[in-house]
Amino acid sequence: MSIGPAGHVARSIVRPTYETSRNGSMRTFLCTDDGVSIDSVYDPAAVVYDGSRSLSRDLVFVMAHGFTGDVDRPHVRRVVTALTGYAPVVSFSFRGHGRSAGRTTVGDREVLDLAAAVAWARDLGHTRVVTVGFSMGGSVVLRHAALHAGVDAVVSVSSPARWYYRGTAPMRRVHWLVTRPEGRLVGRYGFHTRIHHRDWDPVPLSPVEAVPKIAPTPLLIVHGDSDGYFPVDHPRMLADAAGGAAELWLEPDMGHAEHAADDRLLARIGDWAASRAG
């Protein structure tokens, strides 16, 4: 779904913060280059010194959630909390999700949402930015790294490699949700996700087409061998497209995206990011 290409740079326009939590988190709306208001949260790093890892003041994670998620969903907050053990985290709701404006284009113009969040992270003084995306967000971090400069490492979890995949029952349900009027009603009222009704025109750069454009930025591809949405040929296709410039972790017995990423995996991702985003 799209209303046009998303290959231009987004501006981070920060509106006044309307919410500040007890632990020092900041919440604000960012404005993308195409004028969409994006609900965004900054969580500072947890003050934890346990001898096994060190916190980095210049590093920040920018987390991109999966389709139908948002910054307030428990599974998204769990990932944010785990990553704050390594560095501050910027999270946000993609357009059409949660309190963000607009309608989702299911991975196309969402690149502009991520670009606004990355720019905000830079504005906050962080010099090293690692994007971490899950499922739809996993495809967005790949496309963002290919289309925009300015991130220091990329982690893509449970991403598709190619568009229009319908080879599993869950993905056939997703296509019904996105392409049918009654499906979009279910998306709006059942999943609090507003889906754009227009087809992609033009079809955006696919994840597998994006991957060769990411090097020399460090890239980690993470996928479960029990993913019910995208089988393991998807991550293998992505890794092959990188031509040896990406690391591939095929996780035993792991399912799909944030719900399947346990604390141990998130800790390994934190360690990888801290060591690669030099």
C-alpha cells in the first residue's frame, strides 16, 4: 500500500512534549517529511552496572515495531525495557498505529516515520544510532538504511524478504486485512490500526533489494526457525543478498517478532549492537 515513493529525507520537527513519566521518559509528536504526526517516546538507559556490560552514553536504539503494534503495547514496552539495559531507546508508533496520525502503508512510507525518529535521536545528542525493527518494522529498518544515510548499525528481526508473500495462513490473513474493505474495518476497530486503501504505486524497494545497499553499515538479521509468518528462506535470501556483509542468526524454536524475542535474545542483540556501532 502506498501513496508514493519514500526515498527522501524526513525532518524531525518536535512539538512540545505533552507527557513525561516518572522515570524521566519523554513523549512527544514528531512530524515526518510528508506531514504525518508520529507519537514518539524516549526512554533513558537503565542505571545498571552489573560487571557484565557497560552503558554507552552516546549510543541510542531506535525501535520499529511490527504491524498492529504501537508504543504502548506490552510486547513493545518489554523490548524497550530490555534494550534500555544497554542504551537509551527511542520508540514510536508507525503512522496509522496507536496515537500517531495517518494511515499505514504497510512498510512503504513508514520509512519516513523511522527517519523522523532517527533525526530526533540525533537531536537529543546521541552520536551512535542503531535501528532495531521487528516484522514490518524489520523491513522498514532495512529499507531506511538503504535509502537514507546516518545509522551506525541495523538489526532486522522476523522481516520478510519479498513483498506479496502469501505462503502461510497468517500471511493470507494479513493480506485479507490489508486489501479488503471489511478487513480494514477489522484492522481499525479490532487492532486499532488504520490501513490505507490505495495500492502501492510504484511498488517500493523490497527488503531483499535494499540489503545490498546497506554495506558497510553493520547488519544483523535475526529470524526464528519456527516463524509462522515467514519461513527461513526469507532470512536466508536476505543474508545471501548481503554478499557476506551481514550476520544471520537463525534462532531455534523461535516464533515471530517481538512476542517471540525472549530476554536472552534481546540481551544478545544489545551486546551485538554495543560492539558493532563503533
